[in-house]
Amino acid sequence: MAICPHCHHKLCEANVNHDNRIVALSFSALLMLLSSMFYPFLSFSSNGITQTITLPDAARILFNYDSELLGLFIDLSIIALPMSLLIILIPLHLGILKTLPQGIARRLLKFTLAIEPWIMSEIFLIGVLVSMVKIMSLADISFGASFWAYAGFVFLYIAALVHLNRPRLWAQIKPEKKLEGVEHAKRAIDENIKACHVCHQLCTSNICQRCHTKTHVRNPHSVQKATAWLITSIVCYIPANVLPIMNTTSLGDETPSTLIGGVILLWKSGSYPIAGIIFFASVVVPLAKACVLSFLCIMVTKPANRHTKSYTRIYQLTEFIGKWSMIDVFVVAILVALVQLGNLMSVTPGLGIAFFTVMVICQMMAAHSFDPRLLWDSPKNKSSETKT
């Protein structure tokens, strides 16, 4: 296993063959996901009236309330993308990359690795549990067979990703080429060595010889891109917290609910752990991420110091927890789909949830655009951010 001498980040590990295990886990996860599509997911009963939903209803009902983009995002993140990934993982680990033409194999593997960060099945599952806590005092809630199938899918899917060996997959397309004629240097930037951001092949040319992606010593205009995404997220953060994220109708009386209002309601009802989770994931984390990324964009202008390792760790944590702020989006989606009892009780999406979704996506893009290697560069090499 290779470790970065600066930040101690794992660069690569032993080439262990988990193909059979990943095929078995992926196939089982796919069966669970397909099973969760056709049976009752959740049931909501109040005053003798029962509402039962299936998994696809979480997005379908949003389309009925003119929230097409939000419904499309949910369909993609919890059903379409995970299903696509699992369908592709099975032939990938059966050796299809060795038989396909290199151009097709490269595109297939690039697509597979690109969609992984946007799959949010585990976050959706947590969102379902949080939404149940919100409404269990108002009605009787029951979990259908589809819910347990989806929970099984999430655990199997995570297990498959844990064993995924990306360098091994790229090696099936073209083995990693060793650099020759390069003198020993303390840092790759001193020898103009570039690491491909897709397959991680080291090279000195402008095009990666393995995946044919354009390479750079540092991500071009990294700080500018991260700042632009960050500003957009901050602009969306204000209406996301001010505007109602959903509207609850009870006996004909409509009550708007903001993000903070929902947290306060949970706290007053005694659901302290759930209120804390929602407040941390939906209020504290987005604000903290904005502050951290802003701080890092400033620190790239300073020389590396004894705190730089800590800054890198903070960035890695920020990137990892980025999509967990989506919990509230899935909570609203479940409540809108489940609580539809006419004037007796119903929930409709508010404009605030659309701003909140855009804010989280922008923060994810900001973290992805930022190049943490800039934190370690000396002032004379800061200009290498724009090198090609």
C-alpha cells in the first residue's frame, strides 16, 4: 500500500481480486432493488383512511405538484443510477473490459465511476426513518415488504462498493505504465509529472495514455470554479432557510413549515436525536462547508505550514459528508408522497426545498472542483494551477 508522505492519504493498495464477491453482491443488490419497486413501501393510516405508496411514488407525486426537477433528481439518485451501476458492475467484474474495444471500454468505465458520487440510496433510507419519526405521532405507520427489500439493497450495494478495486479495472483496459527517464524528486510537480484525475495514471504528456483524458499538473482554475459554485450555494442558502420547504394541510388549514421550523417542532415533540440530526445535516453542515471551502480558497495563496495537513483532512471530511445534507430533501419527498388524505391531512412541497436541493448540489460541485494539492504548493508554483 502506498501512502502520501505529506497528508498520509492512501494512494493505492494491494491488487486484491474481489471479482466473484462483487458480482455476487451486485446481483443480490439488483434483485433487492427490483423487488422494492413493485410492493407496498409505506402505509399511513389516520381516522380510518389509509394511504399506501410504492417506492416510485416518492418521485411521481412530486411531478403532480409541478416539482419535476426535484422528482427527476430523486428518481435518478435512488433508482435509476444505482440500478445502472449495479447492472454495469456485474459484467465489468466478469472480464468484459478485456473483450471490448478500448474506446468503448474506456467510456464505459468512465461513466461507471462518474455516477457513483450521485447515488444517494443510503441517505434516502435515513430520510425515510426520519420522516417516520416526524409523523408517527399523527397516524399509524407500517413498513411494507418493499421497504425491507430496499434496506437490504442498500446494505448489499455498500458492501459491493467497499470491495471495488478501481485500479484493477483500469489495468484490464491497459496496464499502468511506469515512468522512465524521470529523476527522483521530492514532489511530482518538480518534474512536471501529472496524475490523471480519472484513472490516476502518472504521465508527462498532456493526454493520459490509458483513458485519453486531458491531464494537468493542477486542476485548471480550481479556485475560481470552487468559488463560483460556492457563491451560488450561498445565494441559495438564504431562500432555502427562509421559504417553506413544505406546506401541511390539516382539516382545511394550511401551515407552511420552514427548515428551522421543522427542527423546532421535532424538538418540542421530544424527538431530540432526530431534531439534532436534521439541524446538524441541513443547517450546520451546509454553513460549515461554505465557511471551510471559503477558508481553503484563501489558504491556497499562503505557503504550506505545519497546519496544512489538518487543512487537507478537513477538506476530505467536507467532501465526504457533502451529500448527507440531502436528508431533508428525501424527508419532504416521503412526506409529500405518503401524507395525501385530502383536506383531512396532506403535505405539499414548498419552494424552499428546490433552493435547498440546488444549494447542496452546488456545494458538492464546489468541493469536487477544489484541488487540495494547491494547499501544499510553494508560492512560486501557485501558477501551476493553470498549467496544462
